[in-house]
Amino acid sequence: MAKKYGAQNLDGYQDVFFGPLIDRRSGLRKDDLIEIMIDSRAIPKDVDPWARGMLLATTRNSVEILDEEERFRSIARDVIVEVRLVSHLRRPYIEDDELLTFEKEDIRRRSNVHEQAERQADGGSDDSHLWG
């Protein structure tokens, strides 16, 4: 399944659970291949309770994946029974230069959008930085 998502060599992408704290790496990462077990009470009886695919994002209320059939799925955390890691496709977060660059640019973009929304809400004035 990893090759389908463009993975070539996955050496060095595994979790490290033991050893010095500074060297340990574990947890889900963006682009991980995962399996999610959905509570059988939340789906029809004839539907497979396992959703498999690549992790796109997590929010406070859901987990978003690109499933095996390349469909976007947002699964409510309330119905998730178990999440299994199949394979990491990226390096640990702190070692992933591409992901860190993306995160910085995304924060900058969100900040600009937020500032623009505040200006529009204030009637176009940009004096929110002034005291008094």
C-alpha cells in the first residue's frame, strides 16, 4: 500500500520507543498510512468497520484520510474505536524540513487572512494597533 502513495524507501521512518528521551520518536504524522476501526453501531451491518488510507489531517472532532479508493473521508472521533499505524511515509516532524516549511507558510497565511477579516469587520480601518 505504501508504494501506491509514492513511498520508496521507508528506512529511518519507524517509531523509536526506547533509549534516551531525546532520540525517541512516536505518534501519528501527516501522510501516515493508517487503519481506523469504526464503531459498528455507527455504520450499516454490511459495511466493513475498517477504514484504511493516508492520514491527511486531524481536527478536534475528526480524522481526515484519503482512503484506498482515493476518496476523501472525514471520520468523527466519536465513532473511532482504534487507530492502527501501518507505516510512516514521512520523517519525524522535527526532522521534516518540507513539513516545517509548510507549517510556517500556513501560519503566515492564516495570520494574513485573520488580519484581513479583522479589517473588514472594523469597516476597513487599520487602527487596531493604536491605543486609546
